[in-house]
Amino acid sequence: MANTHSTGSACPAKTLSYADLGTSCPAMPFCIAEPERLPYKSAVSESARRLARNVRLLRVAHGWSQETLALNAGLDRTFVGAIERAERSITLATAEKLAKAFDMTVADLLTAGDFSKR
């Protein structure tokens, strides 16, 4: 049975199976397939790695858990963990929240240094 659309043309019903997904579809104007996946781990910049290392060093130097840092910075605990592993890119606003939690500037947070004296 054909369905009539608002254009007035008939569109025959076609049932797709998983076997149809891998084949080319010359009769159909589109094909259904899995989207291309991005690489699991994309390249991380040196700045992101430095920030991740500094956040972890500062957190440990303060004796804080990831949850405590997240509460002090107004962030989610899982997000703080992803930042420390350099898995997530952060915005300037997030960097400011982290810096404020450590009572320092964003510039200080991004520079390599000895944080044990803070």
C-alpha cells in the first residue's frame, strides 16, 4: 500500500533490515549507516596538559578531594576529574572558577611552578 504525502506523490513502504544497512542503496535517495566516529583520544595541547597537572597538584597540596574542589569552584565532581585527566576543554569562565577556588589568578593557574608553598 502506498502512502500519499502532501505533495500528492505516492511513496511505497519499504521495510529495512540490518542486512540492508551494509549494502549500497542505488534506488533510495539516502542510505542508513553508522556515523563516522571521532578518534577516542584527540590531541591535547600542552596548555591543557599544564592546566590539568596544575589543578591536580594544587588540589592535592590543599588536601582536597575532587568533590571538595568541585564544591568550592561550583563545578560537577566528574567534570573536575575530566579536567585533571585533560579529557575536557574548559572555558575561560571555568578557569576563573578554578582559580578563584585556589585564591589565585588564571595566569598563575596556567604557569608551571612550585605550588607546595601556597
